[in-house]
Amino acid sequence: MLLPARKSFEKGNFKNPALIVENMSKVVSRSSVISLFEKPKFRDFVLSMHPDLKRSLAFGLEELLHGEAQQGFEAMLEILKNGKLGHWPVMTVFQTYYRPDIEVFIKPTTTKWVIQYFELKDLQYNPAPAWAFYQDYRAVINEMKSKVDPFISPSNMAFTGFLMMSMEGR
């Protein structure tokens, strides 16, 4: 999934918003970390979108990946909330596949377990996606990852998966 996302979302591709949105749908449908229920919901939502809304969604992703990340995140969130898709996994899958060593995928249960297990008092998980939480959680995961053997942290998604599997009593 990594290579297709990197190629699909290169800066130059954003000249064609319809293609970007189509590629977003492909990423969601092929992702092993997105729920089976979300995949057809996302596909149907983007298929039914007006071209202006597709342009706005593509612009949001372009900003998220290549510009003002917070602005892009918030723009995408507003659009995806209309399709009842403004959930953490959908909101974080694109940047995670695009920059797997920097960005984090937020899977609600795993994220809550990490916060609880490591007693991260400064982080308060909320089911509603918010840029401030994303930034703070990403910083914590990147800090934790920097302190372990690179073998168990080839990407942030692999590292958080490792954390989930290694937590006792979860």
C-alpha cells in the first residue's frame, strides 16, 4: 500500500482532483487497517460527491501532505463528517501511508491502550478527530520510537502494532 500511496499523492498529481479522490478511494479499499464497514461507505460517498466537493477534498489532502497540514486535516474532516466518515482511521490513513516514518495511524482502541499503558497523562483521547491531539500523539510515538531498536520500528504503524501486541493485560 505504501508505494501506491506515495506515487498516487505526489505533488504534481493534485492537478487532477478527480484522480486524487479516486486514488483516495483505492487506498481506503485496499488498506488492511480500515474496517470492512468503512470501505464501501467511503467508496459510495466519494462516488456520489459533486465535482466541487471532490476538488475540496483533494485540496484538503494536498494541504495535509504538501502544505499547511492542519488546514488540510480540518478541511478533510469537515467534508468527511458529511459522509459520516470523519473517524480517526480514515482521517489518518493517507498521511500514514504517504510518510510512514513520520505520521501516525490512529486506531482508537490501540491509541487508548497506548495512552493508558504508558500513563500519558498529557494526552486525552477523544473519538472526534482533532489536529492538536494528532500532533501530540505523533510526537509521543516518534519519541518512543527513537528509543527502541529500529528492527521493531520500521514504520510508525508497525511500531504502534508492536506496542499493542506487547502490552500486558490489554
